Amino acid sequence: MAKPRPKSILVLCVDRDNDIGEVTGISTPLIGENRIRQAAMEFASRRPEDSDVNAVFAAVKLYSDLMTRKEFENIDVALVAGHKEEGVKADVRILEELDTILSERKYDGVILVSDGPTDELVLPLIQSKLPVLSVQRVVVQQSRGVEESFLLLLRYAKRLFEEEKYKKYALGVPGALLTLYIFLSFTIPGFVWPLILLALGVTMLVKGFSLDESMMKVYRSSPMLFTALIASAMIVALAFATGFSSVNSLNNVELFKATGYFLLASLGDQVLVLDLLFIAFLLPLAAQATEAVLGTGHFSTREAVAVILLVFLRQVLLEYAKLLVGAGSIFTLLLWVIVSILALAIAAALLPILARHAKPSPK
């Protein structure tokens, strides 16, 4: 069965941010063509560029057209407003003003007149009170594409350069890159762009994976471990630079041999890349063990086992790297693997006993 045709209609204009009330001081809700037209004229004389002017006059025009066509038995036009902060305050106030209108007269439906998507956010609120028959969107006839794009660009540019959470990226990062470019141009001009791209890539990596936040958490919980991690990162970078430089000097080397040459690359005085990596992994463990001793008075079994494992793993990797480049022996490698397993088993058995004896006896 078809629904009966609505007889009583409310043409409703919504000013969600209450620009009209803030500018003119006129209280809402307003009901009736004359009161709304007078408010619109007052608002237009003070702020002619505001799109709310067009919405209010569009509501009055729609009301006049419906009255002329006599499509409904009773038609009213009303203006309700929210709050300048919008959000929940605006929605609550709009509901209160709509309830005030509905307390005086009942309507079968409402036609919402809006100047944009902001006011249309109240559509579900209005639907909770009355059936919405139509939404009339007011579009000002002007070069909106170019004009609105330019105004939006200016608005966002102002936020980028003035708001604290944006300007450190809009000004700080480009400023740092420009400063770095000038500095490198005077010091090592041949590596300007590789180093700038490296700095930019590291920054994107750090921010993308929130590494800075993770490092700050580590620093707050353990400054010694934080320092060890920074030192380890620098040592790893030095190790990779040395290893890749050594491998790049070779021609037509297979992947496995290249791995061996990488680990056996020498930094001078018989310090290998493998030793640098060993030190880089050892530093955080040493830092954690030191903090455990300083904090509780006894060493940590977990870190001690890890250090023993690293010591023997270094020798296993050394023999493996020699084997990859054709200078090692499979029997020597297997011997070190067996020795490592035995040492790890002995350490896992003895260290808990030593840790219990190292604990201070309760008084």
C-alpha cells in the first residue's frame, strides 16, 4: 500500500557552525519567511562572501515556489543553527531547536536546504525526528573549481607554516636538507646527492616504522642499552661499508664466495668484518648484563649464555667463510660446531647454579 501524500511540509535550513548567530547576534530558531529573510539580509550585509547567505535565500526561494505551486496544504520555512565549534555541541543544539519548532506544529516531512557537506552531517539527526523528503544542495554559480582549489591551497599552506604539528615537516625537513646540501657542497661535493638521498631515506625509514619512538622507549627504560644500540648500529654500518667495498673490488664472484669474502674483509690490523659484527651484537648483551648486575647484584643467565654462544658462533662463521672462499676445511668447521654445542650445553647447565649462588642471601 502506497504511503499517503504528505500534507504539512517544513523547509529547513541548517547553519551548523552558527555563523549567522555569531555575526548578527540573532537567536535561532527562526520560523517564517519574513524573519528568515530579514536575518539573511542582515548577515549578507556583514559577510556577503559566506556561502550560508546563499543557503538561507535558497530556502526562502524554495518556500515561495512551493507556496506558489500549492503542492502541499501547509508549508513553513525555518532556520536552525548549531555551535561555532561544530561537533557534538552543534548537533545537540540543532536537535533542541528542531524540538522547539516541532513542539509548536507537526509536520509530515522536511526538505533540507544545505550549502555543503558540513550541514548535511545533520541529516541523520533530522531523520530521527521527521522523514526527509528531499535535500536541496545549493551550489553557487561561479568558477568553483579554480577558486575553491586556490582558497583551499592558501588555507592548507597557512596551516603548514603556522601550526606546530605541520611546520616541522613543511619547514624543518626541507630546511635540514638545504643546510645539508650547502654543507656537503663545501666539504665533499662529489657525494652531495648520494648522501642527501641517504639522509632522506633514513628519515623516511625511521618515521615510517616509528623507530624514533621505539628508541625513545629504550632510552627511557635503559640508557646504557640505548647507547650500546647506537654504537652497534655505527659498527654495523662500518662493517657493511668495508665488506661491500672489498666484494666490489672482485670480478665475477659467485654469491657464496662473495659472502665469504664479505665476512673475511679486513679493516686493518687483522680486524675482520666478522669481528665487527660480533662486537656489534655483543655490545647490547654486555649492556644488559651490566645493568642486571648493577640493578640486582647478580648476573643474568640469559645474557651470559648469549655471550658464550656468540663467542663460539664467531669461530664457526669464520671457518664457514674460509670454506666458502676455498681456504678452509669441512672437518675444522664440524669440529667447531660440535665444540660450540657442547659449550652451550655446559653453560646452560652450570650458569643457573652459579646464578643461584651469586644471589645475595636474605637477611
